[in-house]
Amino acid sequence: MTKTVVFSIAFFIFSLINFSHANESYTEKELEIFQSHEEKLLSYYKDKILEADTFSIAFTNELQVNLFVDAVIHLLDTVYGSSNFPRLNTLRQLRHFLSWDISHELAYKILYGIDHIDDLSLNEIRYLHRIEESILKSQASPELVAMYNSFGLKSYYNIDSKTLQALYPDTHNSITSVNMGFYPQDRKRLQDLFDHDYVPPGFRGGRFESVPRLFVFCRHDRRYHCLMMMKDKNGEVVRERNGRMWSMPVLALARRGKRYDEVGGYTPSGVYTIDSVMPYADQTRVFGEFRRLILNFIPRSPGEELLKSFLPESSHPYSWWRESVIGRDIGRNLLRIHGAGFKNYNIFSRHYPFVKTIGCIGTREGRYGRTTYRDQRVLLDTMMTASGLEPRYENETKLFGLLYLVEINNIRDHVSLDEMIWYLQRS
């Protein structure tokens, strides 16, 4: 089967599936199909852009266009400015999309991509004016408001924070509460979070009522290693054979220091579902030898009550979990937990021996000195055992769980297990 035929099939599947990370209108099978092809399609678009062959791509819906724009933004972070980036062809394709009947959210994202390559034309500035007018008329979605605030692409109107607060109080409050500054967690809030085991009845058909919970504790400065800990499907702390709490260093740091509210930024703090693994351990040069765990945002609900139900009440007034709300609303996607095919040769980097990602949680992989890391393999096996499954390859697709990522403080050092034991043990 040729590459063209494979992606024609993928396009057909995409046209049938009305999927959104912000709702629950999909079946588990549709979710599995979508997430597999979504990642492949993004990689395919990157290759086609670098081949300067963008006009051979057939686009049939907004989802494909959105992934193409994501591919452009990812490449702007890595190869823009080099001879490998086909500037004129990419601009031509992005500008062609603006002639389509597309949503304001997608149009704004396209304008954001164009603005990073070239100056906006007069017609493009007028298009941006129309988008801003829809915001001022209270016709914008929470996604568009979040994007407008985070991406910073503004024109004559330059709608200020006070106006956004008056027109969109819920979305604005989420944004401003996160951006007011970092506040360290206290012991009681972390203990409450670690002990909280409530799942809303019927959520995703009960899929997450007895699943492992992964906790990723990070510094505010993501250059330092985070620490992952786990509870099994019965709510018991996962331990090593010697009785010590199981833990694993991980990294949640983005390339180029991008923020949580940017495409390709660091993994937002908050709550996620773990929705199985990718079907194959492909793209090993980037993601390593083992299959990637899939992370998804909690769907939107009025007042974020659904997301709050996954949190203890002591966390509700605080803003740390709202990073994932904003990340979801600006359209971030393809978040994973994965290893690394690349190596970090800079022994002086604070995150050594980890490799930075474009928004995912990274595990250590490869040989460094006398140590060979296979942390993704260890994580998959540990999670299978915590799920009551035999740690076998064929059981990896049965992995489901919840993940909590929280920044605990701004100490300039890697998070250690002894530190987390102190935080989590009640007096």
C-alpha cells in the first residue's frame, strides 16, 4: 500500500469522525483511531512541508488544516531560519487557507503562523479586525478568547484585559488567576491531592473508576527534573520490593523555553486522562524504543465542575490546575509520555540526561556513560502491574489512568523522593 493511499484512508477516517478534545461525543474506538492517525498526520505534514511539496496535499476538513498549522508552528521552533525551511511555499499554503470558510479559531491560528514568517498583509489585518470585532460583540468561543490572550497577535483594537473580563468573565478569570504568579503548594494541599480518589460516576462510561493514578511533581522552573509517583487501581501507593515508594524522574520541559499556553510549550499543570498507548512504537528516532502513553485534557464543563471533581476541595480555589484548562482551550494536543531516540550530549544542562520535548512528559532513554536507561519500559510495566495486568506487550493497549501534574515550589534542584515523602506523609 502506497503512502498516498494510506493517507487517503486517514483523510476518509478523519472526515467521518467528529472529534473534539472538549466533548465526549466519541466512542473509545473512535478515540483510538483518531489519536493514532492524528500523530501520523502531523509527522506527515512536517515531512511534506520540508519537501516544499505542500500543494500535493489534499485537505478535506478543518482538523487536517489545524494539524498542518501545528506542523508549521513546530517547524518554526526547530528549522526556521535555516535553508531547510521553505518559507514562500509555506506562506502561500497558509494564506490559501484564509480564503476558505473556516472558523475564527482556526483563522486566528493561521494568522499567528503567518505573522511569525512574514508581515501580515492588509487583507490579513482586516481579517484580524473581523475576528476582534466578534470578540467585542460577545460572539467568541472560550477557545478564541484564550488564544487571543495567549498568542498576543493583535491589531488596531488591541482588546485589553479589562474588556475581556467584562465580556468573558469565566475564561478571563482562568487566564488571570494563572498569570498572577506562582504560589508554592503547602503540605496539606498536596496530601489532599494524593489521597483524593473520586471519579465522577459514569465519566467516559466508567472507564476511569478503578485505574492507576500517576502524580508528576515538578519545580516551577521546569529545567529541573520532576518526580513521578503512582497509586494502583485500588488506591494503594505503588512500592518497590523493599517497601519504598516507587518513583521515577521525568521531564516536562519544552524546547526553546516555551510556556504552557503556546503550541509546543511545556506540559501544562493540571489533570489528564491516560488513554492507552499509541498502536506502535514508531518514530523511534524521536520518541524512543517503546510505545507512548496518550494524555488527554479533561473536557470542558460549566465552571469547570467536571475537572474540579477530580480534585480535592482544597485545590479548587487555587489556579495551578487551570494551566491545563488554558492549554485545552487554545487547542493544544498530541500530549504524550515518551522516551527519547535523541541523546542529550550537554552534560552541563540542568535537565541532563533528559531530552526536551515539544510539550510532552519525557522519560530517560539510552546509554549515558555506564548507565543505560529504559525508563519508558519500566513505566509501562509498572503501570500494567498497578492495573492488575501481566506486564506484557499485548496488555499495553489496556492501560488507562489519570495523571496529575503539579508544580510544588521554586527550589533550584531536582525533585527528590525524600522530599516528596516529607510532603505527603501526614503527621
